[in-house]
Amino acid sequence: MLAWHLWLIAALILLLAELLGTGFFAFAMGLAALAAMVAALLEVGATGQWFAFALATAVLAPLLKKVFREFAPSRRQSGLAGESRHQTGTLVRHHTGELRLKLEGDLFMVRSQNGAELKEGEQVEIVRFDGITAIVKRPE
């Protein structure tokens, strides 16, 4: 098997790995592997191929991250951590049987602020987050 075959296989694996949601890092490395494949086709030595791969990764990773953030902004409406903001969510039953807070399509562990019993289907106000657990209260 020739070197460019190996670079092509590596590129395909990395491009497929991007489907797992690596934030364009695996995509950048997949494109860099294609650059190394071109170097191999030009009969550059192994050191030159690895240099082309490393250089392309160093250039493409931050570039693609910037492009991704600019043209595909988050669709989440929630605030940043520590930002005070009135938010409500719905309590749903998780497949484990526990109640979870559903907020913008995500599920969070939930605990009542005052120890009151929480019920499935109830709309609750989020007081704060304690780690990944939402502390909630019933709206007044």
C-alpha cells in the first residue's frame, strides 16, 4: 500500500469522525490528511508529508472554528453561566423513571428549591444551576 493510500484512509476516517460532533477539529485534520496525501502523490518524503499534515492542521483548525462560529451560531436562547435571566422549563419523566427538566431540547437533573414535590408535566421556573442540576420553583 502506498503512502497516499494511508493518508486517504486517515482523511476518510477523520471526516467520518466529524459526524460525532468534534466542532470541526476532526474535519480540519481530515482536510490536513488530504493535504498530506497530495504531498505523498508529489513524492515528498515521510517527514515532508507529516510536516504538510501538521502545518495544514495548524492553519485549518482555528480557521474552520472561526468560520463555524461566524456562520453557524448557536440556536440556544439560554443565557451564559452566571447570567441572571428568567427561564422556565417543563418537567418530564426520563427513561430511568426520574424527573428531568426539559429546557430547549436538553434534559437536566432537577431539584426543588424548597423541597416541594415536583410533578411530571409541570412548568417550573429555574432559580439557578448547581453544577448540572437545575434548582427550580413553581411559578407564582
